Amino acid sequence: MRFRTRFAPSPTGPLHLGHAYSAILAHDMARAAGGDFLLRIDDIDQSRARPIWEAQIITDLQWLGLTWDGPPRRQSDHLPAYRAAIDQLGQMGLTFPCHCTRRDIRDAANAPQEGGPPPTGPDGLIYPGTCRHRPMAAMGPGDAIRLDMTKAMDMARQTAARGFDEIGPAHQGHHPITAHNMIATIGDVVLARPAMGAAYQLSVVIDDAEQAVTHVIRGQDLFAATAIHVLLQALLDLPTPQYHHHHLIRDDTGKRLAKRDDARAIHSYRAEGATPQDIRRMIGL
């Protein structure tokens, strides 16, 4: 099996040192294995994506000395593929429309009878099931589409339970998936939001399958979401890659870098006269 991985930034701001670490690590692992390194532009959120940031991303990656195989894939060019997957899950009876706002979910989670802090998972606050009874025929223009996790795990119990293999150092080994954990700690995840073709949890699964990705190399902050992706792969009869979740680059206070932290943006270092090798030293590569 030929090694094939990708770097998938969102064009909503500048690349920082954390992005550089992820991109360089994936690129170097692919080249060392004689495999393919792909660039994917995760621009499905057109309300925030900007062409100027996409151009900056490409410029920064080229300056770092990275090359990719084939033209970049843009999510905005593949909306029919996401819709087909959502329709397929709907035909399986696994989706429902949801008109709850984030505030509605937060208020339900903070209800006095619940007690303690509201439970959160990799998709945010765990959904309380308010709209789970609604059929897809009741879908309104402002509704999100959610996956009924209980039904999904019941349908994919055998295939999803096989879990996934993690080759990254922090979580190395095999990770099974259980219905209890998926229902209690993740809940009914969003598959599509209003005015968006698909949410991240679904689009990343379709993209990786369509690009024949064999190894997913990304930050440790996405490790908990991997079970969602493996479940969707099982439901949609898609292959499950191997996963490598790497450590995160943090600032002096230990906080994870964000796109708004322009002081650590790659273009800022370049403007100050840094070299690509300087960047590699800063991030430990």
C-alpha cells in the first residue's frame, strides 16, 4: 500500500508555527516513505474562507520548501459528494433536522436538574436530543442535520467496534469504539450546518476517502474526534486510514497557538528574515 497523506488548512487566517509543524511532519513522512503528499484547502465555510488567505497559505508552504502531488483539492468544489453522503445516511434512517441554537443547547445542558458542569465532547456540548424525534421531512431552511448516534452505533456496531490504529506516540496502539462512549461522550454530531455543504466531521471523511488517504497526520486536539470519523467510515462503507496525532506547538504560557496569534505567523517570521531551516529548528524538526 502506497503511503498517502495530506495537509488540510482552512483559508481563514495565516499559517502559524503549529501549522508548519503539521505540514512539514506530514510532508517529510510521505517523502521518507516514497509516498504522496497532498494539499487540501478546507474552504467549506465560505462565510469565513478568503482567497487572500489561500494564496498566503500556498506561498508560505512553498517558502518552507514543501511540494505536493497534484493540484490542491478545494472542498467548495465537492459539495455534491457531501450531499450524497448525507442523503445516504438519511436513507438509512440515521439523520434528523435540528433547529436548536448553540444557546439552546447550552441552556439545556445547564438545566438545574442536571447538576455539575455541562458535558462536552469533540463536537462541542453534547447534544441533549431535543429534536431527535423530528423526521427529515420536517427540515427547515435554518436547520442543521444531525446524526442519531444511538441508531448509528446500533447499525454499525460490528464494523465500527473494530476501531482504529494510532501510530502517533501519545496514543499509540489500537483503539476500539464502544456504543456507550459514542453516545455518552460524543452524542448526536452535526453533519451539516445551515448554509454549509457539510460540517467538518463529515467532510473530512469524504475527502480522505476520495483522495485515497492511507495515513492521517494531524494535531492531537483532533484525536477524540477520530472515533466519529471511523463510525462514519463504517456507515458509508469507506476505508479507515491509519492515524498519527502529533503534539501541539504552544506559546510560552502553554496555550495552543491560534490563527489570531499573528506574532507567530509564518509570514511574520519570513518578513523578519528567518529561513525555512530556522522554522524547523523552532518547532523541533
